[in-house]
Amino acid sequence: MVWRTYSSVGHRHWSRQMRFEDLPPFLRVEQAQELTQLGRSQLYEQTRLWRASGGKEGIPVVRFGRCLRIPTAALLRLAGVRPEEDIDDE
């Protein structure tokens, strides 16, 4: 499966393709930001909401000491993407 990510630097927009198999099992907030196109503050707020609601709302997060990591599989499920699906390259 190919996952397209988009980023903008200044006024330049670029995209790159990532294979699901290349993604780590847990994402740093910055990596999740690139995949979701949400801002850093928005992601932190969504992870805070998930922890405060006992997992009923927001984006799932795991704490490793002082580090927060977002499970890749959970993020893909939220996006409605199943890793086993094949997506044709455009």
C-alpha cells in the first residue's frame, strides 16, 4: 500500500509516497503530523482528549516515559485505511 504525504515549505508543495510497510509501529507527533496534515497543536490536543476521555475521543497515544507515540495502525484505522488494501499508483 502506498501512503501519500504532502508538505509545504514556504510556498512550495511537494508530495512523496510511503509504503505502509516502511512506517514504524509507533509515530512521533511530527511524523503523524505529516501523515494527517494536522497542526502540531491540534495533534497534541487530540492525544490529550484521547487520554482524558479514556479512549472515547481523540487520537490514540501511548506514553513511553516522557515520550508520546501514536500507534500507526490506530491512526490508519481512524483514517479508514486498511494496510492490506492495494492502492494503484496514479
